[in-house]
Amino acid sequence: MDIPSLLQTRPIIAHTAIPGLKFRQMTGHEGLSQLFEFEVELLADNFNLDLRALLGKPLTLELATTSSPRYLSGQVTRCVMVGRENSVSRHYIYRATVRPWLWYLTQTSDNKIFQQKTVPDIIKEVLGEYGYPFELKLTGSYRSWEYCVQYQETDFAFVSRLMEHEGIYYYFKHERDQHTLVMTDDIASHAPVPGYETIPYFGPDRVTTPKEEYVSMWEVAAQVTPDGYATVDYDFTKPGASLDAMSRRKGGSEPGNLEVFEWQGGFQEAQHGEQYARIRLEELQSTQEQSMGLSNARGLAPGALFTLRNHPRKAENREYLVVSVNYRMSVGGYSTDSGLEEFYEASFSALPSNVQYRAPRVTPIPRTHGPQTARVVGPAGKEIWTDKYGRIKVQFHWDRYGQRNESSSCWVRVSSPWAGGGFGGLQLPRINDEVVVDFIGGCPDRPIVLGRVYNANNMPPVELPACATQSGFRSQSVYGDPTMCNMMIFDDTLGAELVHQRAQKDMCHEVNNNHSHVVGCDYSLEVGGNYSIKAKTLTVEIADETNVTLNGPTTVNRKDYSAETVGQVMENTTGNVITSTTGTVTTSRIGAQANTEIGAVGHYLVGAFGSVQIGDFKKTIFGNVG
């Protein structure tokens, strides 16, 4: 593979925002799912260049190849004026640090909530805000995440960990004055750099010419890796469902049966667990066999395929995917004492192309450190917003994008002091309440409400500290004013202990067996309307007096009636007394003395026969007596 003699004398050219800068040398690293970094030295005749004029601007190196030029392009993120090239040179060295535009995402930090989106959708939303080119060359299907939180992390860390979780990796496609981020999930999306489909291997005993491009060093490494991966998760809406997933592939290396188990694999459907298990095992086994090489071929680039030929180990002559490249390149000096010569070297690592590459999960997953509070939210005009599980929506204090409505969060489960199948306790937080939220496993994607707290807007139902001896419960009528409530208050003031129970409207007591009230002193009952008692047997026992005041008409409907008095019976009636009896006449016997006094006229009416006996006196009357 010859470089044509017609190439210009300086085969590497720098294109910068400041005209006239000349390329001197470069060292750098580039790899799959890595931010490349190039240290580029440039020469200028001017000692007073404005360094800020280069910052944030593209810098492209154009490398001559046997076919079309190869480009290495990025953004200048740092610039240093090094000094004069040497004591006799009229050139000054400037060193530029060149990184991809994706590096800008490391200079941010945010908290943001994404709901009902796939990872590719989230990536497009985040990257789209920066305005730089990117491509998604994906072949897989991706589940929708009900709730996904960027929490105290950079945009770069956020999208990186999502890609690592889903098995997506990336590389950069370099062009004149720009580079494109390419994200993929399948080896089939890769292709060789034009003109570098095949690269020969030349051993140390091979005589070469400067114009030939080849691989001069080739090492192969094999290592033991796990051959199994298992994971499990839990979904409370399907508590009995098995969410176990496993992937196993014999790696051909001893000792075998090496399994990695991971709790909380991040899924709620079994098929998603199987997909993640496969991706995790591919990640673990992608390092089983790796090759390292050294070459002067300018078409070796991360994400590119090439076929090695002429290696004495026949098994090595096959197609590979370039994983990473370390560059060293320079051109002959512009002065006689520069100490540089034309040079290009790429040390690289590669995988066989039949091995699916997966980026290692190196990006930390953010964890919360203890509980935090949030505000309960819901639709406008509502006081309570919940679902069939008693879950609520919240607005976190760190969420600057939420609109404090029913879309501010996912449905969040609420802890209860007692929760069983159809029994337990239930106190739903209401809109504008402040709740205490923790996160299962410290994962921001899995919030759970543990409690509630008062604040300056939502004060306790009693005045504190004046009423510090009081405790209890007080609700509030929905859509009512603050005075409308149900409550049970316990006052523990010594000598004035009190239990106060109040119903805003109706109160119902239901007892399936016995119900007892024991009152140590007085008992008072006041009913503003009707009062009724329905009982099978009613027994009333009063130790002392009974005083009954009836301020209205009294009607007593009874069947049999029996009254027994031990002592006196005194009845005083002011007004008329009318007694009507239908049935048998009752005979009354007076033991000692009886007096009957009639003020004016009295009538005794005996229907047929009447008899009066007082001592020895007896009188029988037939007919009427007046």
C-alpha cells in the first residue's frame, strides 16, 4: 500500500480558526465510547495570538492517504502559548487540546425528569439541545422508561450511563471542519475506512519502504471471563410474577460456571430482563480475546473494520473491529534545529468482528443520600389526586422544569403504618402537602413516600407550643373551609386529660357483639334532632333519683306493662286526666286507708254490678250511682 509520490511535502495540514497556523506534531487517544483527546502543537510567526480566538472553534487535521484524505476533527477546549520553537527559530509553539463536541456535556450538571420515553428518545432530546451533528444507527428495540431521572450529574454522565445500560456504544466520524457522533448497537453497522479494507502484517525481518503502510507488531491476549449472567427485579403491580433473567454462553475457558448475579436489573417485564442479561454477558465476554498492534496505517480508526493478512499465525488473518487508537504524528521541522521528522504511528486494540462489542459500564449511577422532601401536586382544582394503589404525584424541590401538576413525577407509592390485603391504614397526602420521600436502593428512579411534615404554609392543627400536651388526628372536609373537619384529639394535661371526638356531619358506630360504656362520673347526652333506641331487651338501673322532663306531648306505645314500686308512688297532675281501658277491669286493694276527694261533681259509672265494702260496711249497687 503506497503513498503516491505526488503527495505534498507536508502530508498533515492543520485547519484552524486562525489562518496561517502550521501543524508541528500531535499525540492523542481515541476509542469506542470514549471522548477523544488530541494534543496538537501548532507553529505561528506571531507571539501575540489571541488564545481565546481558538477556544470553542473547530480544529481539523487533514492526513494524506492513498485515497481520499483522512480527517481528525474536534473542538479546541484549551490553548497554551508554549514559547519559541528553539533559540534560532522564528516560529512560536502553541499547544491546543482538541476534544469532541460531546465533551461540552461534561461541563454541565442538571436534575431532570423524563417520563414514558425510550433511551434513544432521551438521548435525542439531550443531545439536540447542543446543535451538533449525531446519528443513531440502531437495530434493536428499546423499552419505554416510565420514569428516568438525571440526578446531580452532567449531561455526558447521564447519556453515557443510559447507553451503557442499554448496550449502545459510540464513535466519531471525522470530516473537514466537523465530526459526527455515531451511536450504534450492532457490529453490522461498522465498515472499513475506504482504502484500508485490508492491512498487511510485516514482521521485524521484513524490509519496508517509508511509503508502505502495514502492521508491524501484533499481540493476542486471551483471558478468563464469566460465562453466565443472572439478574432479577421486582414489580409491585405483579408481586407474584417471576422477574428472573439469565444468559449463559460457554466461553471456552476454564474453570467455567462463573456467573455474575445482579439485583435490581432495571426492568419490569421478563422479556426486557432477558435482553439485559444478554447485553451484560456480551459486555463481560467482549474482553475474552483482544489483539494489540502497532501500525503506520492512517486508516486505522475506532469503529472501523479491517482485515489482517500475511500474519504467520493463520488464525490471525481475519476481520477485526478497531476498539481504540493512540496516535503519534509529526512533520519535519520548519527550522533546522526543530528535532522533528516526518512520523506517524498508531498503537491500537481490536476485537474479532464476530464478537459483539459492548461498552463497559464505567459511568457511576447516581445515588441519593438519605430522604428528602417534596410537594404533593395534581391537576388544577383538585385537592386529592391518587390512583387505585393510593399513589400520588410530587414536585421535587430540585426539579426546575416541573410545572407543579399531575405530570411532575411518576406515580409514587405511599408508605402506610399498616398495609395488608384489604385491610390496614390509609391517610392519603393531599395536594400542597409536604411529604418525606426516600428512594429504593438509593435509585432516583424509584421514589417512595415515607412520611409527611408541616411547614409555614401547612401548620399543625393546634397552636404550639401552647397546646403541646395535645395529640391526635384532624382531617379537613374536601373543598370545605378550614373549620370543617373530623377529628379525635387527646389532651394529656395532668388533671385535665381529655379525649375529644368530632364528626363534621355523620358518625356511625358498628359493633358486631357487645358494646360497653363505663362512665365514672357524669354522663350528658344532647341531641338536636330525633333520638331513637331499638333493642331486643332494654334494662335501665338507676341507683338514686330519676328526673324526666318532657316539654312536649308524650306518647307511649306498649304491649304488656308491669310496674313495681317499693315505697311511695306520688303523681301530681295539673289539668285533666283521662284514662281509657279496653279489656279486663283491674281490682285495686288498699291496705290501710284511702281518701278520694272530688271538688264539684263526680260520677262513677258501673255497667252492671258494683260492690263497695269498707270494714263491716258493704253496699251493692245495681245500675247507676251519681
